[in-house]
Amino acid sequence: FYPVEAPRGQIATVTIRPMPKHQFDVKVLPEYLPEQSSPDTGVYSFAYTITITNAGEAPAQLISCHWIISDSRGHTEEVKGLGVVGHQPLLKPGESFQYTSGCRLRTASGTMHGTFHCVAEDGEPFHTAVPLFVLEATNHGPAGEPLSGRVLHEARCHGQRPGGPAVLAGSAGTSC
């Protein structure tokens, strides 16, 4: 907390917001998998490790996921599924769940973003958005040498209550 000074004769206003009751934080670490890729045939494999932490005040369960995966040519696939890699983790405040999954692209780069649908112990539904992150095969070596992997960045996001349009199911291409 930092003190706020107001000009002489005016009142300083400080807004303190309570921690959300329902909140999952998500960290994403993408990685290129050269050993499972074949650039000559247009197959680029990627893994992404997701860490979900219950940063709220109440236990909550991840119920389903929805991903939008796009390559650099604009080809987009939607994936929707129950849970993540066969699990629907119930997390108490402060607990985390980590998993690794993957996808394949037809180009050397692309993006992913998505949403986790969650339900708190009190029955209140909420969504946790996973912001856009980049999948990129980098460090092209000399002819005949494989591409090496690189972790590009870490994305963090926080849960939010649903209120937008329904999420539509799409074609399969990866697991959540």
C-alpha cells in the first residue's frame, strides 16, 4: 500500500478491492518439439504446459476447456472438451494443477488462446480466460539440422464470471 497525497484542500480517494471469491490464475509455457516435427512435410509439433492455481477464496473445479488454435496462414481450429487431459481438478484455495498437452500446426508459427469453464463449490460458475500465446518453431539451423525449441513467454490470466455468448464446439485437433 502506498499513501496517496491529494492537493491542498482536496480529499484523496483510494479504492481497495477485495480478492475475488472465485479466481483461477493460469500460467502457460509453450515449447516447440523439433523431434516430433517434420518441416519438410509441413508438420510442426508444439507442447504447452499449463499451471492452474486457485487464487480465490473458495474451492472450485475446472469442468471444461475451449481452445482456438491458429496457424500463420489463418487456418483456425476450435477444440472443446471436458476437463483437461482427462482430469477435472477440484482445487482448494492456493492449490495448483499442472498438465502438459500439445498440438500440431501446418506452419512454423501460430497462436493459441482459450477459456476454462469452472464451477465453485457453492455452485457459482465462472470462466478463466487463457490469453493469446505464440507457438513458434525458431532457430532454423543449417540444411539437414533440426530446428531447436524455444519457450517464448509466460502468459498469466485471472478468472471472470461468464456473461458473453455461448461457446460453440468445433473440430478436433488437440486435446485440452
